[in-house]
Amino acid sequence: MPEGLALALYATALRLLTPFYLLRLWRRGAKEALYRHALSERLGFYPGSAEPGRLWIHAVSLGETRAASALITALREREPGLRLLLTHSTATGREAGQALLQDGDAQAWLPYDTPGAVRRFLRHWQPRVGVLMETEVWPTLQREAEKAGVPMVLANARLSEKSLRQGRRLAALMRPAARRMTLALAQTEADAERIRAMGMARVEVAGNLKYDIAMDPALIARGQAWAQRLGRPVLMLAVSREGEEKALLDEWVQRPSSRPLLVIVPRHPQRFDEIAALIAATGLTLARRSQWADEPPPQTLTADVWLGDSMREMPLYYGLATVALLGGSFEPLGGQNLIEAAACGCPVLAGPHTFNFAEAAELAIAAGAARRCVDMPDAIAQGLLLCSDAASRQAMAAQAHAFSRAHQGAAARMAAALFSIRS
């Protein structure tokens, strides 16, 4: 199919779907109010005027925003007066991004990928360079940015085999969009090869920004202090996804009463109440992190399960955990990133599905910072063994710290590449 026809059909479909897109955002806003904030920006309408020439970074959600934080730090080290435009698509991303802003910076929603909305966005902000984090390639945005003379860079870029296959099925849209990228800064050589296969001409391997994210030592120390107060091991399901909590709980209720404290930290905040109800239905006693401020009350210390229903506290949870089970890896969801756990020195047990972060997972396993499990029952069995084996845990913790340090430096490399485009 010719590119022009493919783009026309794509744009028509998005225009027809726009009312449903806005309705979905409004409904999500019932639980996360930020989704209802500045809805007109989703269509490319922004108040007032904007000073042109900002460096624009688009970080879709929380994970991309946290990765962008390391890049932003490196960029500001090179140019302290740098003015940024930070855009997002999710409430968690926008909320986390607010902490990264300085005087002269701006924050907005990235609009829906229709021609009119994208043109209004680019006319209003007139960025000097656009940086899309990780996997974000949008057909209309790429075309309109090229017309506007805005170089576009894919930073911390990754592309799984599954995404490559999907991209090939939509080749009439995605290959031209990929070709319009000025530069892709890939996490790994395997990512780089797949990105080149999508049609990007200039691809460099720069590493993974998530190794450069600074973990809050105060949060880690608080988690460790809570662990000492508990006086028993802690097995945590970290950044869990759909289906994993039930599989864990079904196994857990069959374990003896002397089991460790179980901590579950769901990936998505809108699932907190759902998981709380799931835990309560098992008959296990539950304590919710959201119900206390600085220190867990005495009655929580004897609970069977803690629900980590708070945001931006993962270093605390990794400091608390004796062993962490890697969420997203026990269902065919590709796994969550274990780099943050490694930086906190927390031993990790991963399930069979880590294709979203394949190289990081394999490197961590090879370094002794993580272990592979065949399924949830195997992970629980291995986790319980590690909870009773201090020497093995300490060795894994040391190897995790060493693994994390060995892979740092991506932020400085990406900052250098971006400034070479801006100059």
C-alpha cells in the first residue's frame, strides 16, 4: 500500500475514534484525576504562547519518565540553563515528570496522532529537537516533524521481536515513520539490529538509561529499617501484572503459617483495590501501605500480606524485600525491568517471560544478580530457600550492585549525541 494512502486511512480512523479516546480518558479520570486535566492539549490546543527552541522529551508513562530523569540530569550537567519541554501520555508519567521541571521548562500532554493536532503542537512549541523515549514512533508525528524541520531521536530505544513482527505487518505506516527518525540510540546491539530492520538509517548502541537512575538512599534505608522491625524474611512480588497475584496467592495459602511476610506491589495503581479484594478473599490478613505515613503501625507487623499501594516508592520496597519475584515475567507479558532491583541490591527471581528486557535479564542472571524460575511455584520454592540462606542472599546482593555499576554511562553518551544534533 502506498504511504500516502496508508497515512490517509490511519488519520481517518483516528479522527473517527477521537470521541471514544476522549471518553476513555474521562473515565480513567474517575480514578486518576490528572487524566481530566487539560484535555484540550490532547487535541493540540495549548494556552498562551510558548518560547521556541526547547529540547523536547516525550516520556509516555512512569517507566519512561524515570529513564528520562537520568538523561535530563546528564543534559543539565552539559548545559545548566537548558530549557525543556516534557510531554507524556499517562497520568503517572505526568505526575512523575513534574519533579523534573526547573524554571523555564514546560510540561504538556502529547496530542493524539492526527494531522491537525500534531501540527498545532509543533506550531505552538517549535521545539529544536524531539526525543522520544524507548518505543514511541508515531506515523503522523514523524511526518509532520520532518515537514517542520524538527530532528527526531529515539532514545533508550528498544524493540522486541514481537514488536518487530507487528511493525512489519504495518510496514506501510511504520517503515516511513522509522526512516524519518534522525537517530536511534539503542539499548543493546540486538535492539539496534531490529531497529535497523524497521528502516532507521542511523542507529547507535548507547546502553540503557535505567542503569543511571539514581536510587533514593533514604527510601532504601527506610525499607531496610522496616525489615529489621519485622524480624522475619520478606518475599515480594514486584511490579506485578494481571494473573500473577492470583497465581502467587493460590500457592501461598498452601504454605505453612511460619511463612515470610508476603508483599505485593502491583504495576498499575488502578488495580490496587482489585488486588486488595483478591488478598482479602483468601482469608490472609492484609495491611495496605497507603494506610500509614512514615512507619508501619504495630498491628501491621503481624499481617500475612502487605499491599504496596503507593507510588514512587520502589526503592523502599526493594530495601524491605529479602527476595523479589519479577512481575510481568510469570505471565507472557515480557517482564518488568530488574535494573532498579539490582541497583538496590535486591536478589531477583525471574519467571520464563522476560522478552521485553531480554539482554538485561540474561546479563543479570549471568552475573549472579538474578535467577531464572520455570513458573510461579518454582519461584516461591526458590524464594523460600533464599529467605533461609543468608550467605546466598548476601552474595546475590553484592553481585547485583556490581552488575548495576558495570553498565552505567548511557546517560552521558546519549546527552553527547543529542548535543551533537542541536549544535
